Amino acid sequence: TVNVENIAGEAFELFPSVPNPANESARLQYRLDQASDIAFEVRDITGKLVMAEDRGTESAGYHALTLDVSAFEAGVYTFSLNVNGARATQRIIVQ
């Protein structure tokens, strides 16, 4: 679990993806302490951006998204959740 708190006191928590390793899809969950601007991105092991999504403003509370990895090549990827300019990043393995 990665916790991030920025200078303005906005906080969020990004939970590990399930399943990991994944072969079709993975569920990603996060918690927001307040309404926040959300963006999500996935990068391959070389740092190349393979997916980006601006999720707009989301309310405080728990949220989830399903990441479709069926078109990704097998390997290690990172996914990042950007919340009001703060970022949490975790790894996911695609089989």
C-alpha cells in the first residue's frame, strides 16, 4: 500500500492491483480523502506510456477501475495514479 500526502494536506491511498500477475484484467482500488482531479497512466518497463486516462474530478471515498491488460505484451508495467498533482506508482506483471 502506498500513501501519499502533499503540502496542501490532500491525501489518498492506492491499493495493490488484484490479481498480480494478471493476464486479462486487473482491479485497481484507491481511496480519496476529498474530491480530487484524477489521472491514471500505465508505462512499460522502458518508461514508454502505453495508456493514459483523465478521470476528471472524483468524490471523496473508495473508487475502483478495471485495467484491461489483454492487449499488453507479457512483462512488467507501472501504473500511476495522479491526484491533484501528487502521484503514487506501483508495479503490475502481465503474463
